[in-house]
Amino acid sequence: MVPHLTTALTGPLLDLEKHILGAMPEIEHWFRTQWRDHAAPFYTSVDLRNSGFKLAPVDTNLFPGGFNNLNPAFVPLCVQAAMAAVDKICPDAERFLLIPENHTRNTFYLQNVAALQYILLQAGLKVRIGSLLPEITAPTRLVLPDDRALTLEPIRRVGNRLQLDGFDPCAVILNNDLSAGVPDLLKELEQTVLPPLHAGWSTRRKSLHFKAYAEVAQSFAQLIGIDPWLINPNFYHCGRIDFQARAGEECLANFVDRLLLDIRRKYDEYGIKEDPFVVVKADQGTYGMGVMTVKSSAEVRNLNRKQRNKMAVVKEGQHVSEVIIQEGVYTFENINEAVAEPVIYMIDHFVVGGFYRVHTGRDKDENLNAPGMHFVPLAFENSCTLPNCAANPDSAPNRFYTYGVVARLAMLAAAVELEQTDPHRSSP
């Protein structure tokens, strides 16, 4: 269920980790019941922050773009999970169309596409890559730095099906987060599209995700008898903001003050000496755009022009009009004296590995998803795939088990979120 992996942390397990390990049988049974009621997303990645006293997700991506950053040793886990996911879609499926982001020069991202294609091929599928770029009018071969190559092909629509030349796929896998909106080409298809179109950032809201996560965390915390705050980053939502016109500043500043006060009360309760901080994020979008760390409301009232411009626009030039003000979670993990945070990857409801996002120019209270970051793959501790609670309670693999639990909680929240926002959902 969770690979036996090493982490950057050493030393004795912390209280939260020990508590989760002690409740492992109850936790795994609880997850099994949840997956009977909720369909896991096709794939998910979750950014975690571990401050020692708190372990929480800070972002959940339904179109993960870092499969190339996984340790190659994780491929068998990925393949097995992909097989399970495909069996749920259509046991007879054999041809998949993979649609990536509209990048042709971002070789790091293209290596992710190649890694994802390889996983699906190893799962016994025929996989070809269709591009939404209008300039791709014929098969276009791209050679990657790792000596692999991709062929991007033009997509055509025939009735309500997408096809490539000589290729009629059973299903469509999106690795494009639809930040700019849903192209007409993808609407009302008879083929299964995964993740569904309403999982894209043209529809999705982080505030809805973390609302669902708060409910999941509350249920889980009650199950194992912990304070849900230990795994949940509290947040507020400000739905009317215009950074360039300086509209909505008071709404934002007031929520910053309220959340900082909430955090300070919890810090006092637990005897935590760190300074509270919050992270203001665009309610839509990814790639670490539209994000800033704040320690007082004065900071959002006194943004300079450069800061306002940075917050005003996210991926694909989309204008920011809504933000979430999220509790900041410190990361106390380091690799080679650089600040790091774990990113956990899942296919279907299985944890298949992860890596560390590392940034030499950022501090423990800052967003690490920024230019200058690099990635360090996690490694297997040994051949075991489950934590060994009896043998050594302080072992590193047991520490990773807690990461897998919290990441799966975020994935479960995403499943609930997608159900709630499904445009085809029947009214209760």
C-alpha cells in the first residue's frame, strides 16, 4: 500500500508519526472502505510539508508532471497501479491517447511525458501522444536529453471520438491541466477522459479541495484520536480581489489577520515557538505561480507594483480574482543543507513513490515550487513494501508511511471534490 522508502529525516519518530503507525490496521481498513465509496483519481501528486509538530498537504495536483523525477526502481509499482486503474476504466482497453501540455521546448516536462508513456506501455497498452498545438500538423519527433524521443501527432475529431492517423483510442489520458479552458475538441466525447474535464484548473478551485480535505481530515482524526489541526492546513477564501487595481485588499488583509491569530492560538496550545505565517495563493492554477508568503497583514496592504503584477496573473495568462489564504507549514527537512519538501506520487489509490523538491535559495517558510528548484528521487530502503512496526519503530521507512497516509487523505479529498463538482452528477 505504501512503499518502504527512505526520507531525508533521521532520528526518533515524532509523536504524530508514532500515533499513525500505532493505528495502521485501523487506518488501512478505513481507507479500503473509503475507496469503495469514492473513485480515486487516475493519478495524483501531493506536496507535503513536515514541520515536526505538523504534517500536512499544501497542494494536490491531478495532472502530475514529474514522473521523470521518480526513481526508476519505482516503475514496477507504477505499472501495477496503472494496470489496476485501467481495469476499472475498461478491462478490454488497449489503446490510449495521451494529451500533454502545450510545451515543445520544456525538456524536463517532455521527459515526464516520456516516462508516463513508458509506464502505460509496460502496463500492456498501446499509447500514442496527441498534441493540442495548432502547429503540430504532422507527426513531429522530439529528441530528449536522456536520449529518449517523443512523437507528437495532430489530433482529429471524428464525430464524438478523438483519433490519430490509423489510431482509434479506447480512452484519453490528459496530462494537461486545462488552465486556459477546455478546448472544444475535448468536449462531449464518447471516449472516457481521465482525469475528467472538470478536474482542470479552468473549473477546479483550491478552496473547494481544501474544504473537502478538512472534512476528510476531521473524519480521519476522529478515527485515530488526534487533533485534526496536526494534519490540516487551515485556510480562508477571498473571492473578490484585483491585485493590479488594488481592489479587495482589505478583504485579504482581514483574513490574513484572522488566520494568523488562529495559528498563534494553536502554537500557544502546543508550545510552539516559531512565528506563524500564511501563504496567499491564487485559487486556481499550478506551477507555483501566484503564491506569496506573508507574516502580517501590512505585507498585503503594502505590495509594490512588481509584487502585485506577480500575483495578478498565473499560468496561461489567467487573471487572478480569487485567492485562498492558507496556513503556512514549515518544512524542517533538508538535503545537503538545502530546504526540501516531499512530493508523493499515486496512481489510482496506490502510493507509487516520490521525490524531494529542493531549493537552495529558499527558506523553510517559503514556497519551493519556484525557478531554481531541483529534485532528488526517494529510494527504496529495502525490498519490503510495508512498514515493519514491530522490528524498529524509529526506522526511516516507517517515517515514509506517514507521508503515504497524509498524501492518500489528500487524494481522497480530491475524489470527494470531483464528485461534488461533477457537472453530470445527479441532484440528491
